[in-house]
Amino acid sequence: MERTLAILKPDCVRKNLIGKVIAHIEEAGFKIVAMKMLRLTPEQASAFYYVHREKSFYNDLVKFMSSDRVVALVLEKENAVEDFRKLIGATDPKEADEGTIRRLYADSKQENIVHGSDSVENAKIEIAFFFSQSELIANGVD
Ligand code: CDP
Ligand code: MG
């Protein structure tokens, strides 16, 4: 079964929206197979978003992503990567479709509530960023 990596970002945690967003994810048919709360260091946030290092928004993004705790989840479903991107909507909540998580809950292009992997290949890399192989095995989802 396909997997994707989701992150409930610091704005989601600060706005007490963890439960609502997870309910949305489960109602859409995703199985949560691993989950943890943690605070990223600026170094970890920089590494996670390394692909965007040349972008004008990179430094602010790193500051934001390390500003508070996040919740990382491994989600399982057929076509998980693409379906989760559809569920969260466009990066900018103003451009996100009606009913998507970002349209419903996000305040801005930066503070957009949730991250979702953009390809199956990146999902594997991002899952390994947050979860060790032994943690996934311990969950029975190696
Ligand atoms: O998260 P997504 O894949 O939709 O967007 P991205 O282009 O990969 O950008 C990663 C994250 O950087 C976004 O989710 C936003 O939090 C942030 N960002 C921003 O602050 N300003 C932009 N112009 C674009 C992205
Ligand atoms: Mg992206």
C-alpha cells in the first residue's frame, strides 16, 4: 500500500486544530500508521526544506517550521501521495479548492497548516527523515 508523509505545521498546533485536521484525514480514508509530536530545530527544518534553499521564502519558512511543535504522520492508502495532495489543496489557501484542509483552516501561503509529500520517491525520503526503520517495524508497518 502506498504511503505519504504529512506534517501538521506549527500554526496547526498553535490553533488547536490537530484533532480537526486528523479527523479530516481519517474521514478521507487514510490510515495513520505512525505519528509523533516533536519540535524541529532550525537545522532540521533547513534540511527538510533543502530543495527550497535558493527561494526567497526559505529563511522565513525555516523560522516558521521551527517556531513550535509539529506532528509528523505516516499515512497509508491507495494512491496516498496524490490523494493527500488533493485533500490538502494548493499551497496558497486562497487558491485551494473549496473543502480542502488548507482552504478550510490556513491563514496564509506560509502558514498553511499541513505538509504533504509531492511524490512517492520523496515520501520515502521524508518518512525516513522523521521515522527510523526500527520505529516503523515496532509499529508493524516496516
Ligand atoms: O507545501 P507545498 O508543496 O504545497 O509548497 P512548496 O512550494 O513545496 O513550499 C513549501 C512550503 O513553503 C509551503 O507549504 C509554504 O509553507 C512555504 N511557502 C512560502 O512560505 N511562500 C511561498 N511563496 C511558497 C511556499
Ligand atoms: Mg512541496
